[in-house]
Amino acid sequence: MSVIDFPVDTTCSSLLRQLQHIWDEVGENDMDRDKMLLELEQECLQVYKRKVDEAANSRNFLHQALLDTETEISSIATALGESSSLLLNNKQGRTLRDQLMTLQPILEDLRNRKQSRLQQFAQVREQIQAILMEMSGSAEISNVANFTASPEDNLSQTRLEEYHLHLRALQKEKEDRLCRVSELITLTHELCAVLAMDSVRTLSGINPRLSTHLGENYGIISDSTLDQLKLSIESLQNEKADRLNKLQQLGGHLIELWSLLDSEDEERERYNHIVNLIGVSESDITERDALSLEYVQQGETEVMRLEKLKVARVKELVVRKYSELKKILSDAHMEPDPDESYGKIMSMIDSGSFDASELLESLDQEIAAAKEEAASRKEIMEKMDKWIAACDEEAWLEEYNRDENRYNASRGAHINLKRAEKARTMIQKLPSMIESLIQKTTTWEEENKKNFLYDGVRLLDLLEEQNTIRKEKEQEKRKSRDQRKLQEHIVTEQEALFGPRPSPHRPGSVKKGLSVRANPNVTTPNRHPSLGVAFQQHETVKKNGITPSRMNKDVKDKTRPTAPVNYVAMSKEDAVAF
């Protein structure tokens, strides 16, 4: 009998009547009876509730088991590349137990298929790993993790086909590597034959299996073996090129020495195997022992013997090269190295304590270094020439401005006027020229990590001091102009109060409207001497032991005005020239 068909009401009514009869006999009051009935009803409700909870838990368990089963089916089907929607249909109108019993066989079948697919992947993966270990070693397998890691999340047939494709590609690469190794071994034998070296020893040093048959020696196709083979061949090729270059140089040197010393043909024929290599390309040399180390040593020995007979000729070359070096240094205003004087070099050649070839090479290096440094100094030297020319023009203009007869109609006066105008334009560029020179010189010193010397004196120090002197001169000019304006203002105020003052006697002028007012009580400041002259006097300065700063200080003291200038008494041209 089911729970629903159980005669609950009859049983409960019978028990309730028995309880009522007992209460009547005992004499329970109505309040206690109601309280007991309420407790009885609550206990019944708790029993019903507990049964309902147990039934709900059982249902939830079945729901979770069904959900887990469906999830696993979906996961496996997705991994296998199949759709799970068809496998999970026909669930409506069926109990949870029926649905779970229906899905269990489907899940078991999917698990078996997954395990079978995993075994297929494992077989392909093992073959891939084996080839990778042959080619790269186990340390390189991580670089292809997509084909070696366990593909639990993707077991589709497409993914399995990718594995097979990758396996076939690796098998093809393995065959290519075997062919490449065979080619490299053949090339090694050829190079060693030309260089008169032991090829078996060379290959054994890379991998002992390389000197035997290829067969199934898996180690010979690894990345490390291929790299070492390539490096070895590259080293042999470099050695071949070096020996060929050395033999060609020795051959050329021998021809030069033979021509210089007028050697006999019989003596030359003994070294034809070296001379014949001149002009031959590296790829054309395939003869055995053609570039042996013995040939190189023979050529070097002969060259050294002939070099000893060449001292007289070397002296002539030294004289010519030293003259060339001296001219380069002189043109670039650079000082020669005191440790490499001509007398010392010639005395070393005469004493035989210095190798002639090293001496010539040293002179060539000095000439190359001097040319390189002179080229790096070219821009600065060009600016120096322009600056010195401008300073010369400034000195000429100062002398010209001090000439009271400069405006007279004499022969060549118009030429001087044009030159003066050009000089004024050039002088206006002097500050920018100095700044540009300082900037270029500073950049040159930073790039070359040394001081820029001009005839033994640091150019930057001279430029800085000349720049300072010029700025002080400009400051004095500004002070004088301010003083002149103040004097003009005072004169204007006096004329406004007391009337105009009579002008002093003006000397006659050639041109109308041009006159020079001179105040006999005022001394006109001297101009700076030409910096071109200053550089021409540089040798005297060095001999007397005067430093550049001391020299420029003396120049500045001589050029400082002894009294303020009366600019009111100056003519228009004099004011402009100033």
C-alpha cells in the first residue's frame, strides 16, 4: 500500500478518540487539551517536513548526477569534434532515473572512444618526439609544445591529421638533414685536402660518428652537430681565404722585392707556386696541398731574407713618407710627435735595432691618422681661416678709421671706402664666427676625447679669451654710447635754457657734410690688434714661455681706453665705423 492510500484519517481519528477518552477519565481541562493537540500537530508537521526534505535531496542528487553526466558527454564529444545535442535529446516526459540510465551507455561509449583516440595521439607524439630528439635534443622539444603536449582538450580527427602532417614534415626534414650532413662532410674533405689538413681528425673532433658511415647514427643530424659542422667549414673557408690572401700578398711582396733587388730568374722560379696564386679566386683553388702551411712559411722566410737587403731602399721611403707626414701636419697646424723625430728614425735604421717593415707601416699609419684627423679638422680650419681674415680686416679698419685723411680725394680712396664697408659687414659676423668656432671645437673635442691644438696651443682657450675680450670691448662701447647719449641730453637741455652754443672750428672736409670732430683732451681708445697677427706671433710666444691667457691679458690691457671718448665730437662716419 502506497503512502497516499494509507488510511491516515482513520488511524489518526482512532488515536485521537483514545486520547480524548483518557483525558476525560483524567479530567484534563480544555486549555491543557488544546496545548497537547497543538504539540501533537507540530510533531506531525516536523515528521512530514523531514520526509519531504529527504525526497528533495534524493531528487537533487539525481539532478546533479544527470547534469554531471551531460557535462562529461558534452566535454568528450567536443574534444572528439562531435556535436552533443543529438546525444542529449528525448528527455521530455521521462523521469530522472530513466534519463540517467539512458545517458550512461552513451557516456561509456564516448569514454572508450576518447581512450582510443588518446592512444592514437600518443603513438604519433612518440614518433614526433623521437625525431625531435634526433634533430634538436630533448631541450628543444618545448619549442613545439603544440605537438608534444597531451591534447586532452582537442581530440578531433582534424587535430590528429595535423599531428600526422607534422610527423611527415619532420621525417622529410630528417632526410634533408642527412643529405645536408653528407654534403658538409664532403666539403670538409675537400677543404682539408687543399689546406693539407687531416679531415678525419677534424670530423672526429665534432662527432666521432661523422668519420664513419652515416647509417643510423642519429646524433649526426642534431642541431648542435650541424652547427658545429657549419662553424668548422666556415673556419676552414676563412683559413683558406686567409692563406690565399697571405700567399698572394707574399707573392706580390716577392715580386716587388725581386724587382727592387734585381733577383735572378733561377731564384724566382723556386717560388712560382706562390707567385702563380696572384689573381686566382678562392673558388678556383682545388688542387691538393695548394694552400699548405709549409708554402706560407716558405714565402715568409724568403720575404724576411729579402727585407734585410732592403734597408737602403727603406731609407729613401722613410724620407719621402716623413716629408709627406710633415706637410700634412703643417697644413693642418698640427704638431708632430716629439718621440717620432726624423733623426731618431734614421738612427734606428742605421743601428739595425728597428724593423724596417714595421717602421714603414708605422709611418703609413701615422700618415693615415694625420689625414683622418686633418679631414676631421677641415671644417674648423676653414672657419679659422675666415675668422683670422676677418680679424685682419678688423685691424685694417681700425687703422683706417684712425687716418684723418681717409676721406680725401686721393688715388685709391674709393677702393679703401669699399673695403671699409666690406670690413664692417665682415666684422659684424665676428661674434657669430667665434661662437660657431667654439661650438664646433667643443663638439670635436667631445667626439675625439682630446683637446683641439692649433700649433701646439689649445684653440678653445684662445677662442674663449678672445670672446671674453670682445664682449668686454662691446660692453665698453655700450657704456660709451650711453655716456654720449647722456651728454647729448645735457647739451640739449642747456641749449633749451641758455640758447645754442657756438660750434668749435671745424677743419675743412673734402666731401660736403663730412667732418671729423676731435677733442684734444680725449684719447681715442686703441683697437684690438689683428688675431691673424697674434697667430703669426705664436712661435715667439711659445719660445718666450708666455701662456695664451697671459698673452691675451696683455692685449686686453693695451686695448683698454685711457679716457672716455667724446662721442659728441665724432662725425657720422666715425661713429658708424666705431
